[in-house]
Amino acid sequence: MADDSQRNFRSVYYEKVGFRGVEEKKSLEILLKDDRLDIEKLCTFSQRFPLPSMYRILVWKVLLGIIPPHHESHALVMKYRKEQYWDIHHALRVIRFINDSTPQVDVFLRIHQLESGKLPRNVAFPLEPEDEVFLAIAKAMEEMVEDPIECYWLVSCFVNQLNSKHKDSLQQLPKVLEQYLNIEDNRLLMHLKACAAMSKLPYDLWFKKCFAGCLPESSLQRVWDKVISGSCKILVFVAVEILLTFKMKIIALNSAEKITQFLENIPQDNTDAIVSKAVDLWRTHCGTPAHSV
């Protein structure tokens, strides 16, 4: 146990002071120099290490299929993406679904709805649960990405990935969470069950929204690195670590409603450490990936 604590402290410390990232950054730069980017190697890198902030958006765009692996095509493809964005934007203005005062994330939602054939008949129609998920991810992504067109495509393609590649896995995550929590802290699991809280944990916030609106930007990016590169299982270990970190607080609460309310608004001051420990726990149970998992 002492070894685990020491390792967790060390990994958090190295990431804080930036030592650990120097060699990783060089390795990634070598991968990014290839004329044709190797998607599998980029996935493996993203699974093993946090992406350096200066390359994160580029890698996400490649892994999400927004731009192709060939370098020489990047500028042209982004030009087409930009034209497509403004064409749909114009169409939505014509049919009065958006105007100059429409918040940016709502514009993104309407463009995504029109693109996916799910635009409601009337702008006043209430939002569907999947729309709420899209907006949560869009609000978080907007804090990470300055360019609105780049931001839209990242949100749209990330949501599409969650709804296609990860759809079946995401539905299983509450059950998987219970399994790993039983291994890590059976007493805490028993308390949650005694309070009838297991079925009321904020699963939508954690798993459907991928912690958007729960974790601050610096922590969230490192979680999304893993999800975008192929592993939605990291979400389970972040949830487990949140429960373990706030164990004493949770055990002091005796109702499902109070526990859920607390977990929906966790303190933001040590989330980087929570994510680092979650990554360590993920590797302990799932192994260090030699390829994307």
C-alpha cells in the first residue's frame, strides 16, 4: 500500500513540475513527423501518456477522423470542414433556428442536429437527453479550444464516437464500477448499497458526459485523451477514485439524495491528483497498453 501511495505521489509530482513530459514530448514529435501519421501508434501513445498541451488538439483531430493521416491533406480538409460549417450555419439562420444572440454551444447543437437529421420541427421543442449530453461536452470543449469551427468538429466527432464505438461499453460501466469498487473498498460499496445510492449515482454526468461539468479543464483533458484514443473504461476508474477520495464524506452522508448531490458538485482543488490515481488504478487492473484498448 505504501508503494502505491509513493507511486501515486510521484506521478502527480512529476506531472506537476513537468519532468515526466520531456521524453514523452520528444517521442510524440517523432510520431508527428511521419508523412502519414500512424493512427495506432498515436492511440498507443495517448493511452500510455498524457498528451502535451501543444499537440493535444492536433492528435484529437486525427484520432477522431476530422483530418486524415496524411499531412499534406490537413489544410485542404480543414478548408472543406470550414465551408461545411458555414453552409449549415447559413441554412440555420435562414430557417431562424439561430441568430446573432444564439450562444455558441447552442449553435453547435443545431448544426449537429441538422447534420445528423435530428433537427426538431420547431426551435421551441424541448431538448432531448442526448442534446443535454452534447451541450455539456460542447461547454467543456469550448474552454479548451479557441477556434469555434475546430471546436464544433471536435465536439461533433467526439459525440459521434461515444454514440457508435463506445455505445455498448458505456451502458455496462455502472455494473463495471460496482465490480471494481467491491475490489477496492467493499465497506464503501456496502454503505452505498445500504443507502440505496448505487442506482442513483451521477452515471450520466460521469459516463455519458464523460465528466464534462464535473472535472475542471486540466483534469478533463487527460481523461478525454484516453477516451478519444479508444478506452472508455478509464471513466470507471475516475469514478472509483472520486468515491475513494471522498470516502469519509460519503460515509458521513446517510441518504442517496445527499450522496448524489455531493458527487455532482465535488471540490475542484485536487482533481488532477484524482485523475493521476485513476490512471494508475486503470493500469493496475487493465495493464499498460501495448496498443489501443
